[in-house]
Amino acid sequence: ISGISTPNELVDVASKLKDVYGEILTPLSNLMKVALIKNMATTLYIKKIYIARDKATLEFHTTKELLTDNISQALEVYNKYAVLDLSNLPIIEIKGVDDNKMLDIIIEFLNYII
């Protein structure tokens, strides 16, 4: 699970676990999603991720990591949820997402950037 680094790998691991153990329960599904988010964040030089029920914050080391076309496009596509905040630290906030969809939106957003 800790090696999941792409959404396709997440689907593959979930499928294999389901074949062996049966239905995937929500805590295990969430654990796999968090592992994927962590690995994607490392690739994107994200320093810290904070995830709460109503908001997620992606903190970057410097603004240099934010100056890419992919991030600009991702912010446009996810403008309903994602906001760039450069007031203190370079962060992207994701909010306005249902609790049960937050991890999925973060994965989609990060996958768009990669």
C-alpha cells in the first residue's frame, strides 16, 4: 500500500485486495488514498498536506514549485474548490468539497498537476 504512486496503481491494489479479502472497507480505501496522496505530494515537492473534513491545504516549499502551467491549469479546472494563497506560505487550499469526496478531489487535482 505504501508504494501506491498513481491512481492506476491504487485501482490495481484495491482490485487485488478485493479478490483476496472481499469488499474493501472505507478505512482501508482511505488509507490507500492517503498513501497515494503522500507519494504524489513528494513528487510535486509539496512540503505538507493538512486534510480536515471541510478543507485541505497543500503547502509548497517555495513559490517556484507553483510556477508551472500544469498548476495554473489545475487551478482553472478546479476553481470551484482550489484557491492559491501566497499571503504567508505558498499554499493551495481546497474547500467546498463533501467530506466523503475530499481525498478523491485531492487525488484528481494532484494527478492533473503531474
